[in-house]
Amino acid sequence: MRASKPRFPWIALLAGLILGFSGGLYYAWFLNPVNLVNIAPSQLTSADQQAYILLISEAYLHDGDLERARERLATLGIRDVAQAVAVQADSAFLAGADTLQIRALTTLAEALGAQPMAADIFSGTIAPTPVAGSAIPTATSETVPSPTPSPSPTPISITPTPTPLIVVETELELIGRNVICDDEYPAGLIEIYVSTEFGRGIPAVEVQVMWEGGEDTFYTGLKPEVNPGYADFQMEPGQVYTVTLVGLSEPVVGIDSSDCFTGSGQISTPTYQLFFAPPQGESGE
């Protein structure tokens, strides 16, 4: 007669699995639940907004619906969306991005009335979508008497002159730095000005701002009413920031947003103006 094997280890194992599974559910549902929060496109980071603009551009290239593209871009809360799309198209063009992405961004920028750099290379014209059910005329054969040949004028070839592009081919350096603490001036900004040695603003330059626990990336040229080579960043009080023109400049460190006192004795946050240009004797055009 065979002795029966004890079943207690299997019962203990099963009980342990049940307890572990139950404990995991309790932790996930009650102690540390996942909170799903919907955010508006205007609350996205700069990088995510650029990805969103690219998706809108690719959708417009596919369907040609400009009104829908405008509505989607409006959710970003950008003052001049046409310029924003154009700057992103310029950045993609200068960075040698995928041609489909450049074409999509350029096409939408032109449709919005902007003039991106790549417009002379990547045509932004979209053929209108035919209306469903519209009749297409059928060609008919008709005999037409041949007219007496007349001398043809010599064609004149006119080659349009493209707008000169500003392509940065040299390093840039910090040539000026102002600190402003004034009641009449916006507080807490980092204002970046990038120009050629002749003072011409350079758009589509990538700017990286870093601080403890975070970073942001954006481009010059989004506020052409200020300067084509202008960009700004809103600081948080009590942080120290580092600014770099990606691939073009050394980091500018020690941008401190600690409190300052205005001329009237009010506590404020300083604004920093940083001016970048090619080293003296080198050209950025």
C-alpha cells in the first residue's frame, strides 16, 4: 500500500498566489492608482507641440483640408501659427530631415501665408480635391483646319531669384548679456537674440534651456515682430538656468532667477538678454 503524498505544499502555493494577486490589485486600485489626466495641446512641452504640428502638417498634405488644419493648430495657443509652422519647416530643412516631413511642413506653412526657406525646393501647392459626383467632360474628336504657320517668337527664359537663405556654418558666441530689473519691463524672461555679424536675425536656431530637474527646447523666429532671430523663455523663481544654442555655442551658465529689486524698490524677477553672433571676423551668412 502506497503512502499518500502530503498536499499541503500545493495548498500553500495556491494560497500564496491568491494572496499576492489580491495584494497587487489592492495596491494598484487603492494605494497607488494611476491617475489619467487629459491635457490640452497648449499644455504640451515644446517637443510634443512640434510633433503635434508635424502630424497636422502630414494630415493636411493628405487631405488638403486647410480649415481643419487651422482649427487643430489653434488648440496650441500659439499667437502666429503660420510662422511657427514655417520655423519648424526651416529647422527640418536645415537639419536634413526626411523629405516627406519637410514637404508636409512647407506645404502647410505656405497655405497659411508664410514663406519657409524650403518653398523653392519643396512645392507647397496642393491640387483641389474633386467634388464627388461632378461630371468630367469627355474629349470629342473634331477636325480643325490647320492655320497658316506664323513665325514663333523666341521664348525668353526668366529664372526667379530665390530669397537668400541664412545657413549657419560657424560657431556662435555670446557677445552681450544684459540683466534687467525694471517695473516697466516683463519680468523673469530669458530673451535670446541670434544674428549674423551684420546684425541680421537668424531664425530656426535650436535653443536648449536646462535647469535642475528639467529642460526645454525651442527655436528662434517664432516672434518675428520682435526680431527674426528672437526667442524667449519664462523662468521660474529660485532656479538657475543654462542656455545653449544646440550645436552652435558654448553653454551660458549661471542665469539666476533669484529676486531682484526694481528702481521703485519692488521685488521682481530679473530678465536676461543674451546676444549671440559669429566670432568677430567670421560670417554667419
